[in-house]
Amino acid sequence: MLISYLTNKKIPKLVDDGVWKQNASVGIDYFLRVKRDNGEGEAEGVKGFVGIKDKSELTPSSWIYSRDKETDISIYDYLSLFKILEHKGYKIITFNIREDSLHPPSAPPDDNNLYENNRFTQFKDDNLIVTIQARRGRIKMKKRQFVKKIEDIVKEATQIPM
């Protein structure tokens, strides 16, 4: 039992470190920062799953620097949540988790891009749910999930330092 305790003590523990944002060529991207709280080495094979409570299932999201669905975390990394952009005077929200937004827009919206069904006002009161899994690492989140209202994420997000 003592050997098991000492072995587990060395396994990296991951925690959420708040919501962050970054200006993109089109709109603003929002992220959840996941960091190593303690333990030794990297947390390996870390995946993030994002969904909207009662509207969509949890689906894999990507990490900011690698754009992959899986990463190793030695210090911290940012998991993509959603993007907000302006179109015809409206705030539009796009999710990596929605089938019509698997590749968030990288070009400015125009009349060929129909975003009317993605208005921010339709989603602002919904809860976004994030679950983190790792091959090597323990997750230290309440109920193993991060849950926050989308409007609160937008209000509380801190700019990622460049």
C-alpha cells in the first residue's frame, strides 16, 4: 500500500486554470487552460471533450498550439472551446463540437456563409461542459468536469499573453 501511494504521488495531476481568449484573424477564440498542479513529468495523452448541456454530446476538441486532439502537458496547454465573430451586426458563435463548425471560420464571414443559426444570444445562457482524460495523469476537477455558462466564459476570459 505504501509503494502504491508513493507511485501515485509522482503521477502528474491536472487542474483547470480558468478561461482564456485570443484574438484571431477572424473573431476571438476562447480556451480552457489545463495545467499540471503537481506530480512529476508530463501528463501524457491528454484529451479534452466539450459539449453543451442538453444540446450536444461531448466531442473531442483541439489544443491551441498543436491543433491535435491529444497533447502532453508538462506545464500547461489551452483547449479550444468556441469562437465569437461579428456578422451583419450580430455576434456569432461557432463551436468545434458542432458538425457545421468542425473547422471554425478562418476567413471573414460573407453572404455565402450562413451563420444566422449560430447567434451568440441563442447560446449565451447554455452551460458548456468540458471533460479531460489522460493516459498518464490524474484529473483534479470538481466532478471531473468543468461546467460554466457561455456568457460567463466570455465575461471572465483573460487575454493570453503573447
